[in-house]
Amino acid sequence: MVTHVLYTITLMVRLNWILGILLSWRCAVNAAPADSPMQPPAIFSETTLYPLPNPGDVAVHDPNIVHHNGAYYLFRGGVHIPILKATSLDGPWDGIGTVLDGPSRVKKENRTRPWAPTTVVYNNRFYCFYTVSRHGSRNSAIGVASADSIEGNWTDHGELISTEKGPHAHIWPYSKSNAIDAAFITDQQSGKPYLLYGSFWHGIFQVPLTDDLLSVEDPDHPDAKNLAFLPDEKVMPEEGSFMSYHEPYYYLWFSHGKCCRFPTKGFPVSGKEYEIRVGRSTNVRGPFIDKNGVPLMKGGGTTVYASNRGVVYAPGGVGVISGNASNATDVLYYHYLNTSIGFTDDVSYTSDPGTGRN
Ligand SMILES: *[C@@H]1O[C@H](CO)[C@@H](O)[C@H](O)[C@H]1NC(C)=O
Ligand SMILES: *[C@@H]1O[C@H](CO)[C@@H](O)[C@H](O)[C@H]1NC(C)=O
Ligand SMILES: *[C@@H]1O[C@H](CO)[C@@H](O)[C@H](O)[C@H]1NC(C)=O
Ligand SMILES: *[C@@H]1O[C@H](CO)[C@@H](O)[C@H](O)[C@H]1NC(C)=O
Ligand SMILES: *[C@@H]1O[C@H](CO)[C@@H](O)[C@H](O)[C@H]1NC(C)=O
């Protein structure tokens, strides 16, 4: 067993159990034009700093995995938010339905095909936070659905927060940020629930939720905190946050760099593609700092996993399965591109810019 020790032994990420997940490439390989405009970069990172992934046997971008009652549930972006189930992280994964039974109640596009769901258990109820947006747009929303059982039936409650257009979109922090890529954490002391979201616009934000998780507390004056911010975020985006707790620290994980669309948009200079970064704090509200003491609000973030061995390219879309309950180590999971398989996104992405990042 390879155990990766971050900072100290406080956070052990059992990397041989990492669920590395391939981007949906199969359709795209068939559909890609013979004369693809861009060629892959000649040199991939050959670093051996990181171990190879444990492939999870499923093609999903921005995976979200919940361990519940001895089974693993994978929620993915896609039409009505598909749910998959497996008894092992190795798969096989079986589709067991969808969170939504039609388009989201959020009146934005693409409401048929939400992105980046994050599902949590809170007070014995299940909540699925999802994103409705289009690539490159700030006209976004985080929606929420809830259920008594993880396998359904789910009830959609529509939007929780909106940016650019919608209720409260004109007030800070919604006036500056982008309502994508939700994450969730509870304060271990008080039990208070928080939603995280962002970015491409002003980094990662955190707002307190009401106890039913269906609204922001004091919505006219949200007690928001900006937890991570990169001055050059338009060049080097950070997004896809996830927060985990491993006593005594809260860990703020995020993806940094260019995520996707490499064949059409071009490959960035090596090292500017997606990678997984983290910072930590003893306070759920921050400030978060990296291993070198640099605040995440000043562009900090320790790289935990990046392109490696000429095989793994642009890993990101991270999440953590907390191993505390079963006395196991925490498990970090993510998606990546396999350089010997391909770099194109699913063919529907190119025909529908709204779903460029599911
Ligand atoms: C939303 O996504 C679905 C599924 O990919 C697609 O068929 C539909 O055309 C998209 N709608 C809009 C308005 O882009
Ligand atoms: C979920 O809804 C379907 C269709 O309405 C129904 O057949 C089923 O019994 C419901 N399941 C639960 C657990 O309520
Ligand atoms: C494990 O950690 C999670 C996430 O911080 C927390 O919600 C849960 O209460 C913990 N469980 C135990 C048994 O400590
Ligand atoms: C938890 O794991 C540690 C380290 O593997 C082991 O020493 C300890 O006995 C385990 N505790 C329980 C309750 O299984
Ligand atoms: C990458 O793809 C090749 C070819 O399918 C396969 O042999 C290899 O195991 C894959 N590696 C990873 C890390 O996914």
C-alpha cells in the first residue's frame, strides 16, 4: 500500500485507492475529425513525484462519490444527473437512475444537463447540490434537490444561489462571483452547514445555509467569505472546490489550471493544465494557508497531484471520501486524461458549448 502523507501524518491519502476516472472520450474518438486542428504537446510531464491512479473503470468528469451503507454512489454531471452504484471503488458501476426527473426548476441553461453535482448526508436527509451554467458564462446557479433515501425519490427545490441574473444576484458576493461547482461542509464544533462555490470570477466563496439546506442564511446580507483567490484567475483558473475535515484541520481542495477542450482550444504550456491543490485551516471559515504558509487568498495552494509519468494528464475535479467512520484513511478521487487514450471531450460538448464542463 502506498500512503501519501501530506504535510505531516494528519492527512493520509491512500493513493493506491484513488479512483482515477477517465473523461468521456470514447464517442469523441470516433467523432473527431481526421485532421484535428491541434496536436497534443510533444512533451508531457514525466515526473514520478506522484503514483499512477487506481483506475475506477468509469468515464466521468468531475466525479462525486458518496460511501453509504456499504455501497459507493457516484453522482455525475449529465442529463438529469445520473446516479451510479458499485460495491467497490474499482467498479463495476451500474446506473440506478437520476436525481432529476426532468429539467431542473432553475430557469437557466443548460437546465437539462446540470454539471458537477455534490451529494451529502445531513440530519439523515440527502442533498444534491448541482450547477446550471454554460461554459464561459457567469449567468449560473447552484440548484439543490433532496431525498429521504440516497436512491430516491429526489425532490428538486430549484435554485439556492444565482449569479448575474436571478434572486439576490446583484448583492455581494453573487455580484462578483460565479455560482458553479458546489461543495459542502459542516463546522465540526457548531454543526453549522456551509456551501462553497466558484469560480473563474473571484475565486472560491463560502456562505452559511439554513438548517434545511434549502436557502442561504440571512439571504439579504449573506455572511460570505472569500476563501481562495488567484489574481490571474482568467489565465489560470481555480475552481471545483471540495472541503474535507481531518482533525484538527479543514482542507480546501481545488482544481487549478486549464481543465478541458484541449483538442479545440489548444494545449497549454506544460504545467498550466489542471492539477489538484490544497490548503488547510483549523477554522472552517479560514484563513486557509498552504504548506509554505501562503494564504489561498493570495494565490497559495500546495500541489498534491498533477500530470505525471507521461500517462496522466490534467487531473482535477477532486473529492475526498472521509475514512474516519470505518477507521480507514481518507480517499482522494479525481478525473484525469490518459495520454495513450485521447484528449477530446465528449462529442456533445463541442456541439453544445453549454456543456463544456459537466
Ligand atoms: C442541453 O443539453 C442537452 C443534452 O446535452 C441538449 O440536448 C440540449 O440541446 C441543451 N440545451 C441547450 C439550450 O443548450
Ligand atoms: C418513487 O417514485 C416512483 C414513481 O412515482 C414510485 O413508483 C416509487 O414507489 C417511489 N419510491 C419511493 C421509495 O418512494
Ligand atoms: C467523519 O468525518 C465527517 C466529515 O468531517 C463527519 O461529518 C463525521 O461526523 C465523522 N464521523 C465520525 C464517526 O467521526
Ligand atoms: C484503526 O487503525 C489503526 C491503524 O491501522 C489500528 O492500529 C487500530 O487498531 C484501528 N482501530 C480500530 C478500532 O479498528
Ligand atoms: C492508460 O491507457 C492504457 C491504454 O488503454 C492502459 O494500458 C493504461 O493502464 C492506462 N493508464 C492509466 C493510468 O489509466
